[in-house]
Amino acid sequence: MFDFVDGAAFNHEQGTRARKLFAAVVLAALDDAIADDKKYGNGPEQIARWARSRDGREVLTCAGIDPNERVVKGLMEFVAKGVRTSVALSREESERRAQALIGDNEAA
């Protein structure tokens, strides 16, 4: 019995690691699209083309993201903002956004 539990826990852990790996690929694709947007001005179209491709759908699915049209639009909006993923995921950026929301709510 313990072998089954250990095996199931190991398989779950491996699945989590694989999901994180594919999530990192999605973040890298976003960063590449942001770089393309700054250089050529076609970043949102690039990420949309990638997300709708067979490889893109497969990577998104393996990352635990449903590759539907709503997700594609969200990826395009993220790229259009031009904030790199490392900055967007940082604590400082989260705190800055929270302060901006508080300031906007007080002004209204």
C-alpha cells in the first residue's frame, strides 16, 4: 500500500514539475512577443499566431491553461501593455498596482 501512495505522490510531483516547465515556456513566449512588439510593432499578432498554432495550443494545455480564444485575447493584451513577465510577476509591481488602485478608488 505504501508503494502505491509513494508512487502516486511521485507522479503528482512529476506532473507539477512538468506543468511548471511548460508555464516557463509560455512566459518565455510572452517575453519574446514583447521584444518583437518593441522592435517590430507586431507582438500581439505574434503571440496570437503562436497561441493558435498546434505547438502553442499543446504548450498551453501542458501548462494547465485552456487554449481558448479568451486566453489568446488575454495574452495579446498582456503583450500590448509591454511589461515584461519578470517585472509583472515581481512583488514591487504588485504593490505598485495595488497602490494605484487605492489611489483611483479614493479619487472617484
